[in-house]
Amino acid sequence: MPKTPSIAHGLHLDSLLAHGGGGFDAATGAVVPPIQTATTFVRDETYELVNPGHIYSRDDNALFKKTEKLIAALEGGEDSRLFASGMAAVAAVARIVKPGGTLLAQSGIYWGTTLFLRKMCARNNIALVEADASDLQSFQDEIAVTRPDLVWLEVPSNPFLNVADIKNIANQCKQADALLAVDATAATPLILKPLSLGADLVMHSATKALNGHSDLLGGVVTTDNAGSEAWAFLTEERKLAGAVLGSFETWLLLRGLRTLALRVERMNRSAQVFAEHFEKHPKVEAVLYPGVKSHPHHELAKSQMTGGFGSLMSIQVKGNKTAALNVTGALDLFQRATSLGGTESLVEHRFTIEGEGSGIPENLLRLSIGIEHCDDLIADMEQALTAI
């Protein structure tokens, strides 16, 4: 049986993705990797491992390593680790901060992250500071004053689509000896690479666009310095705490990654056309999307993102909660569900999810643009807006 070929250096990321990280399976010649279901691996008569590096599947899983290597290449990083969900990845990064430390988090981000950070910090005597990262000077001042152990950004933010200046914040973090982690789930590694802008860690909910088919939970963290103390902690945390993906879910993720370039290209293009179409619609108060010129962070987004601005956006319809729910209820092609990054377009009335005191406007609808024909998505929203 011939050796598994390695992918040549210099290939476009699209080609790397199409081959799932490269090569056929050396044991069988299959063009897709097998699903290894074994949880443990045998030793020989002298108790030496039959296959070095294969002890127990919680950490020693060839499919994990293949998928992690591919994602690290997408990010321009040195190493990646898969987790059982996006929130498991968030939790692992947050636990880098020791009791008595300080964590500075961007305000107005995904509610699940905010809620976890608040509860974890309260339980562990960690000072949590929340601040608007889109106000660069103010946020930099906050870093200089609080000197946090960890700074957490979300770019673009969910659901307001604010864009933080990763490069300048990273520079300030280095001066304060703070670790910078960026959740870039809404962007994907194909259009935003936080590590290249100075971030120490980048996190994605693999549940979303990386997998792209709404059929698994997963998370991933990538570093640009596999020899760092923070990375040593994260790799140990994943192994010992056990928040790992199953083999089948990892196989699904790798399968989804093979079409990532095509999906991102279609979704980004459609999102841009959709946002521009409704930006001046008489029944739309605002379109929150960094791809439109009216967005306050449009130029910054252009400087950080390539090939598009993501497939997540929010629109605020003219009217109150009732008007927003009427539009949501009238949509046919958009599915009413909570998530993003899948092949199907989704609509979410975020205020219903988070409720009073969340800061979410009652008239805001969060949209995840899928791979449907853009004309059909526009027509669906046009007919739904007649409900107000």
C-alpha cells in the first residue's frame, strides 16, 4: 500500500480544504478518512504501545489530529484543539485566568459567553470587567488601567455586528502582559485571521460555519505559539477535563470543512447583496452588517477581513416587538431557529431569547444567511415586511 501523500506547500486554502487536509487513507486507499471508534489501544508483550501515540482516545485520536492540523493551517497557527462544543472551548480559555485574576471582556457579545463569564468569575473570585471594544481608545485605556490576565473579544460581535480593532488591542495587550483571545465564529478563518493581527488565541464554535450543516456541536481553539504556558494549560485542560468531540462528530466536522470555501463564498456574497438591498428599505430602521458603507466600523472591517464580511447580520424593523414578531412569523424560506453558519438561512428574534435587561432592541431580528439563491431570500423578506 502506498504511503499517504502529503499536501504540497503553497496550495490555496480552498484546495487544502477540498482534500480534507490531504491524502488518502494509507491503510485502505480510501479518499476519506475512516471513523475510528476504539477508545483504547493495545500494547505488545513487553507492554510497549503497538502504535506510539495511541493510548486512549480522549486525546490520542488520529481523526482529531488530522482535523486540528487542517484548522491550524486555516488560521495560520501552530496548533489547534477540538472541544465538545463552542462553549466548552470558551470555558477552557476562560479558565486560564486563575482565582484572584482579572478578565476583560467585550460587552454586547453572544449572551451565552457573557453569562458563563459572569458566573465563572463570580464563583472563582475573578474580577470581570465588561467594556465596549469598538471604542478603541476607551478599551485600550481599560487594558492599561485594569491590566487583565485575559482579554476576550468577539469579532464581529453577535448580534450587534460591532468590529473591534484586533491589531491595536493586541498591541495594548502585549504592553500590559495580557493574553488576547478572539472569538471569530461569525467570520470564519477564511475571511478573518486574528492570529495574524496579534491575537494569542482564536476560538470558533465549530457548530456553526466550520461544519455548516447544523448537525453537530463542536468548538476549536488555535494558537500561534504551541510552546506557550497558556497553550500547555489548554491542551492539558482538554485532555484531563475530557470535553472532547466524539469520533463521528469529528468526522462530520472534517466532511463539512471540505466545502467551507464554497459555502463561505456563496453566503458572504448573498449577505452583502441582501444587506445592501434592505439598507434603505422603508420598513427597515437599520441594517447591522459591517459590509455596508453606513456601518460605523466598515473601514476597519475592510482592513481586517478579506473576501467578505460574514454571513451573520441583524436588521431592525420599523416598529416594536409585535412588528418584529409579525415579520418573523411571516417568513417562509428563513427558518425560525437559533444558530448561524448553516446551509439554511435562519431568523431569530433575539429579544425573545435574552429578554428584559439584555440590552437587545425589541425590533431586532438576527439573520444567518445560508446558501439559498439570494433572490429567493430577498423575496421572502420583502413579503414578510408587508406584515407591518
